[in-house]
Amino acid sequence: MKKTYNCKLIRKEELCPGIFDFEIECPEMAQAAKTGQFLHITCGGSTFLRRPISICDTTDTTLRFCFQVKGEGTKELSLREVGDMIDVMGPLGHGFETVPGEKTVVIGGGIGTFPLLKLARETDSAVFLGFRTKELVVMEDDFKAASGNVTVCTDDGTYGYNGFAIAAMGEYLLENKVDRIFCCGPTPMLKAVKQIAEYRDIPCQLSLEQRMGCGIGACLTCVCETKDEGMGKYKQVCSCGPVFDSKEVVL
């Protein structure tokens, strides 16, 4: 059974309307966390089920996570103030698997960019970040501090690369050899990255987002379809993922 911790909120910032950046203090959990894992957080108020939120980054003593207010749970969480204690279970799940010395691509879309910051800092990566419009671009400076090759894309062309992050990545792949691709974002982005990676025979890992109940594999709320047969066809994202090999999952 994973441990729970009562963690102090030491920093809070609203990056743009409805998107919050929290940093909590918990040395034991921070030192155990691997890139791509998540936290299962008690939001407070009238919401009883925990909410799964990806780990954005860590130090030796703290964990950073970012989230968008989407319902009552995340709304309650957004009301927490610096100094408050937050009940957190973690770190949970199977994260990204990296190989030292590889040249990689990190690509994310919207709130799917958040789990990729720690990954960008720990790998030699070209980073592609996609947002709908300029007003929704967040954490650009953080990623540029983590990687020397960051392309920010907006769907409507109001900032950075004019178009989808997928297109910018595609142009990069035409001229650069890549050993591995990492992706987190909305399902259409995951599908497109999976197709490109498999067409080019580039190993690829995808971080999936699913609704979760327990967060530890004891329920069947968060299953995803894989290419396995029989009883193993559907796997729990919380325990087997959230990161999967792109060739393993059906999207």
C-alpha cells in the first residue's frame, strides 16, 4: 500500500485563469519520485475521492504539480493557500523510461505539457509545446531553462510556431535523427504521435490521462485497451501506466 503524506503548500501561482501551479514540501516523496509519475490528492471541501495530478518537477525536498480547474474537486484544491496542509498519496504509477545519451523529442499539448518539465530537464531533448492560443501559453521560461531547444506552438498562430506542435515536430524529424519520442497531451495528439513514431520506426512512450478511482490498481475505473489478448487486454492506467509504449496501446 502506497504511503500518504500530509504536505505543506509552500508556493501557489495562477499561471493563467483556471490553471494553478503548486509546490508542496515532502522530502521522502520528492526523492522517490520518477519522471512521469503522479500524485493522488485529497482536494478538500465536499469532494471525497482523490484527484490524480501528474508530477511536474521535483527538488530534493519538494514536488511541483500543475492543474486546471475542471470540476468541484480541482476547484476546491485551487482554493488552498500557502501554509495549508494537503493530503497526498504518492508517487504512483509507471513513469517514462529514459536511456542516457539518447537524442529525444518531448512533445506535449495544453495541460499535457505539465508532466514533461522534469523529463525535459533530465534528457537531451528537442521540446515541442502546443497551445490553442497565446493566452494559454504557460511555463515557457521553465522549459527553456530545462532545454536549449524549445518550440512553442499555437494552433491559431498568435504566438510562436503557427500551427500544431505535431507539424513542428514533423519538420524537425525530417532533418534530425531521434532515438525516442515522449508525448503527453490530448488523445488526438497521442494518436498522431503514435502514427508518426511507428511510421518512422522510432520508439515512443505515451502518457495517458484517465479518470481514476483508487489510483493504486484496486478498482477498474481507469482501464485502457492494449494489443494483448485475453485477460490482459485491458490494463489499469494508474498501475501499469500512465506511461505506455506506443505500440502497446490502442487509441
